[in-house]
Amino acid sequence: MILTFAGVSTAQNATVRGFVYNSESGEPIIFAPVFLEGTSFGVQTDVNGFYSITKVPAGNYKLVFDGVGYEKTSVSISVKESGLVSKNLFAKEESVKLKEFEVSGQKIEERTKVGAGISTITPKEITKLPTVGAEPDLAQYLQVIPGVTFTGDQGGQLYIRGGSPIQNKVLLDGMIIYNPFHSIGLFSVFDTDVIRNAEVYTGGFSAENGGRVSSIMKITTKDGNKRRFGGKTSVSPFVSKLLLEGPLSKRKEGSASSFILSGRTSYLKRIFQHSLSLC
């Protein structure tokens, strides 16, 4: 009996994993479903577009990606006992008009996941919020999060749950950023076009972020376009910016290297000086 149970547990230890990429830009597709068709095995991609389906029995399956805004993509795979299958998926963007529907999963999430004090922000959410000067910015979005207050002069001081500004820790791809907010909290040093994901912890963060007792903000930047060179420039009443991106190596796989450069400047200071001189 022991040998039988050991054989069954070993047969279900196969893993299917890989990355999901946008076929046009090569950018990872985050928080999207990947599953084995006809089974209950499936997961969501993480902030890097990575998925890992574990404890898969041996057999032949159809691996499916079906994310909103992308064409349904599938590929046949063969899983062996105690094996590892690595498969990257590439999906094309698709515009689909959906009928209105309402989905509520709050009670289920409360049973399976504790997310107290954590806010996950994506560029799409930032651009939906009305902005000052027609320029969406992370600093302006943060002000709608409960417990967050911006005040002060052009330094743009950030207060979360009553803590002082020095009790907040801001990380950009793991690097500490000092004085990231300016212009009375209207703008930050982070360009929305290069942000992949932002996580704001106003409580419940681990001891590895010691020295900060108010909040932790983790910002992840996206990769540059891995298929072609491109750029973007914009001018608003308060800010102008320039973005350049493109591949560094020509590969068909999503692991190709790329670059992304972003720079912007604000002329609020000059506007204020001119207003004061007129007064």
C-alpha cells in the first residue's frame, strides 16, 4: 500500500510553466489566466508574465491562454510523470465589445487570501482617473487611496496613516528612491508609460523592509518593445516628456533583450515664478 501511494503522488508531481508575451511588443502579459483545457488546473500570470501549473498528472493536454483584450491562444503539450514542461505563449491583442456584467468574488477572496493594507495599481487604472494638466501620474492616483494625504510646498510631502514622510519607503525595481513626489503632490518622478505595476503596502509588510513603519511602495517598470523601435512624446500645460524603446537583439523568443528610455520635465516652477512677478 505504501508503494502504491508513493507511486500515485510521484505521478502527479509534473509541472507546466513558462511566460506569456504580447506577440507585437514582447512585453509580458500580467495577471491573465493560463489553464489546461478540460481540467481544473490553471493559474494567473504574475507581474513578470510567469505562470506555473503544478501537480499535473501525466498525459496530453491543450495549454490555453485566454486573457481579456487578447486572442485566445492554445498549444498542445505532452506531460510525463515527474517531468517539467516549459512553454512560452505569444498572444495578439484583440478588441472585443462585451455586454455589461457583474462579477463579485469578494467573499471567496476573504476566505483564501489576506490582503489587508495592500493596493495593486496598474497604468490602466491610473489613466482612468481625472488628472491635473491632462497628464496621468501615480502621485495623483495615490491620493484616492484611504489613509493617504499629500501636503506641503513644492516638495510634495506624502503622509500615510499619520506617519511622517521619512517613514515611507519607495522602491523602483528594488532600488530606493528618495524624494519621489513634487509640486504639492501633483506629479512624481515615475512616468506612467514605463510602469508595469505598483504595489502600495500601508500595513502588513515584512521585516525585510525595516526602518519604515508607515508604508512600502514597490514599483516595477516594464520592458522595452522587443519587436521594433518606437517612441512617444507629449506636451501638457505643466509637463513635457519623451520616451524611446526598442530591441537590443533580434530574437523570436520573448526573452530577447530590449531598452527603454524615459525623460520628462516640469515647468511649474517657472510658471509660479512668472505668476509671482506679475503679482
